[in-house]
Amino acid sequence: MQLGQRSLKALLDLTLYSPSRWFIRLFASIGRVILFMINLEKALAGRRILIVDDLVEARSSLKKMATILGGDNIDVATDGIEAMQRIHENEYDIVLSDYNLGRLKDGQQVLEEARFTQRLRATSLFIVITGENAVDMVMGALEYDPDGYITKPYTLNMLKERLIRIITIKEELRAANEAIDAEDYPLATKLCLNVLNKTPRLRLPASRMLGQLLMRQKKFEQGLKVYSQLLNERSVSWAKLGQAICIYKLGDPNSALALLKRTLVDHPLYVQCYDWIARILLSQGKPIEAQAALEKAIKISPKAVLRQMELGRVAFENNDLEVAEPAFKYAVRLGRYSCHKSVKNYLQFARSAQALLKNPKDRQTKNKANEAFRALDEIKQDYGDDENSLFEAAILESQTHHNMENQSESQRCANEAEEKLSKLSNPKTEYKLQMTEAFIDSDQTVKAQALIAELKDLQLSDQQRSKLSRLDHDLNGEALKRHSTSLNDEGVNHYERGELEEAVIAFDQATSYEQAGISVLLNSIQAKVSLMERDSPDKKILKDTRVLLVRIGEISKTDDRFPRYARLRKTFDRLCRATQ
């Protein structure tokens, strides 16, 4: 969905320092005097400014304009990576960053990381510059509270006016912001109250700052009073959100939920409301409903790493891998060049991806497996000193190879995981359970039996005891699977010698186990139809064949086994018609 300039500005009403409708009304009412309360040249002189833009012309033009307006200490960065390097090395008073900075890190991620790492002071300004108006971009940037925005194209006078507006408000709240930088929140609260009482035209920004300060100090009753008083005068989305949070923290989740839902009726793009709805629903033991709320939030603002991580986590716990896998995949991609890069995201993505591998012959399945392998390779490259993560990566690599029916590689990776497990000083019980499962999957029965015996002597939680019982059952099932494979091999030998009756008997025994795979079922069907083509169609054999086809179900046309399946199905249909 695309937004025009009017719609874009409507979205930005959700923020404190945007040129929103209240801001426009404010300046219309008091004239242009306030716009020029400060001398911009003096305000910019001596301040350290960072300009971030990947286009040399745009970067050069903005620097020239900033210099004309009074800037005399200006640094530039050509992309998001360089921007964060400079932000970590220097303390900037003003950051002017384009949103679109190329492939590695965008302006939203720069802002997010600067806030997260506390390299951007409360007294500093971060202004987003963009010519884009996509909803996901706008909402994503606003979540991390930029002090303002500038839309392209802009002139020198437009830039001047915007900077004056933003800096004027920032300066009038400077004392409170300095106290926040010093982590003196009681003083910041007192100073903010002074501004609120003495400067009515700053009621909105001062109220928002005061509410946030009170919640930070867990003074939720006072915070609720601030938000409620403001809402008695005018409807403000962020005040409704703050009110709902305070109500929830004071022990009334249902009222908080109701308020959040009402807020979304008037402000359907206010994505933080969905985040808090999900949080409250999780606290009430409603993970399915929480996931639904997070999915709605993601549709509005997909570029928030933490939200993608949370959706992935909740969906995975709900066993909804179709949602969890792309969420973790997106979190990996978004977090790769951000402060939120985490080995946990890589592991969870690989774990979700391998769990979805159903048909090793299918092209899509192969692509998904390769994505999982690449994520695991990144873990080895970027987290080579983390023995715990390397163990989990080896386990997941073994499981992925197993699901792709590559048992030799599955076994190799399982043995690699075993070696890494032996190096851990006090390995988690959960790691031993994972190792047991890997041994079972890689056909290392003796090792699996030894670990199961060891685990049975340990103090386990109810969940761990349940998992151990399942693994013990799976180990017995693996023995049946190997027996089925042996019978299948026997059937193949009979078939190749032309001993069709004996082949049918052997395949019947092999397919009697539910562990029998599609290839074994197809072998049995082929033996049966070959026997009927040689002799004559037999109603009992046809009935048995139909049961096997039902067990197979549908095979994707991209599956290497599909041509064989289609050929056998056609032959079966012809034999059925011959008996009619």
C-alpha cells in the first residue's frame, strides 16, 4: 500500500516531534514567531553534525545546505555501517540520515542501533530524510522515535524551517533531557513538570516525556493520571497507549486490552498497540491469539527485528512452523548488520526450516534445506568461539541431512556434535536429549541406547521425562524401520530375478510397518501391477494397491519420484477398467 504526502503526514501524527496536525494547528495559532525563536546559525554553530546518505550528490547537497545554515562541524557517512562506526566513535548533537542507505543497513536500523546502544543522547536529534512513503518504512522508522522527518525534495528554506521547528522544541526540553542523559529520572520528572506548568504550548511533548519518565520509574498510578488528564482534553494515540500500559501494569489486563482495541479502531496503523495486545494475551495464557496480534503488527511494520523475533518465538511454541520459519528468516536478514544480530535467530531459523523438510526430492524442499545450511555455516563463521552454539549447529546440521535422506552426512555431523558435547564442562540435560535424537536419526543405535540409559538415572523435569520416553519409543521404531528396509531390499532382489509372487510377499511385509517410506510403497505397487500385467487383474490385489496409493497421497510434480508414481497410477487405472 502506498501513501500520498497527506497520508504520510497523518501517519506521523503518532509521533511526538513530527509535523502532525496538532503541530500545524499550534503554529497557525501563534503565528510564525515561534518558528524563529532560535537563531539557527547560532544553534548549529559548534554542534557536531552527522549526515548519512549513500548518494554522493544528495550527501554533498545536504552538507552544503547545513553549512550555509550555520553548521561548522559536519561529518558524513556513505552508508549505515559507516554511520554506526562514526556514532560509536563520536558524540553527535544532530544526525541527518536518509532512510534508504543501500543493501546493508538502512536509516531505521541506524536509529534503532543508536538508541539501543545508548550512543544517541536524549539531548541529541535524529532526523529521518526520505523520498519514500511506503507504510512499512514509515511505521518502522517511527517506532524508534525520530525527532522529526524531512521529505524529499526539499529546498534550503524548507530545511531551515524544519530544523528550526525541531530544534526549538528540543531546546525548551533540554534541561529535562540532560537529566535523562545523567539517568537522574526524579530530576528529569521535576524539570518536565516545570515545563508542563509554565509552557502550555508544549503540553503535548512535555506530557509524553513525563508519562514515559513515570513509567520508567514504575510510577504507573501517576503515569495513568498524566495520560488521563491529557485525554480529557484531546484524543492522542500515544496517550491512549500509555494509559493502557499503566492500566495493565496496575493489574487490570482486560480493561487494558479493551482500550488498546478501541485505539486501533481510530488508529489502525498504530503498531505498538498490537505488540502490547500480544504481550497481555501471552500473560493470560493465550498464545494463539497473541500470535494473531503479532501477525497483524508484522503486516504493518515488517522491518522491526525484535517483532519478527517475537513472532517467530511465539509461532514456534505454537508449532506453527509455516509462520515461525519466515519470521526467523526475516529476523536473520534484518539483524545481520544490526545490534540485534543473534546466534539464537540463526539457530531458530535453521530449526524451523529443517522441521519443514518433508520431501527430500522436492525442489522447494532442497532450497529450504540449503537456506538452513547457509545459516548454520554463518554460525560457524561468526560464532566460532561459542562452543554451545557450535554444538547446537552441528545437531541441526545432522537433523537437516537426515530429513534430506543423506544418512552418511547425518552421521558425520552427529559425531561432530558428540565431540563438541564432550568439550562442554557441564552440558545441559537438554543437550544430551538432542544428542540422543541425533544418534537415533543417524542410525547410531548403540550410542543412543547408552545415552538413554544415562538420562534415565538423572533428575528430569516432566517435560524432559516425556521427551526421553518419546526418544525411547523412536529408538524402537527405528529398529522396525530398518527391518522394513531389509524386507524392501529382499523384495527388490526377487523382482529383479523375475520372482514377482515372492516380491509381492516381501513388499507386503515391508509395507506392513507404518515407518515404510514412499519409495517402499511405490516398489510394492510396481510389483503388484507387474504381476497383474503378466497374469491377469485380480480384485484383491487391486484393492491392496489402492490402499497403498491412499497411503502415498499426493506427490509434487517437482518430486523426482513423480514420473514413476504417475506411470504406476495410469497402469493401475487401466487394470481397474479391465475388471469392470
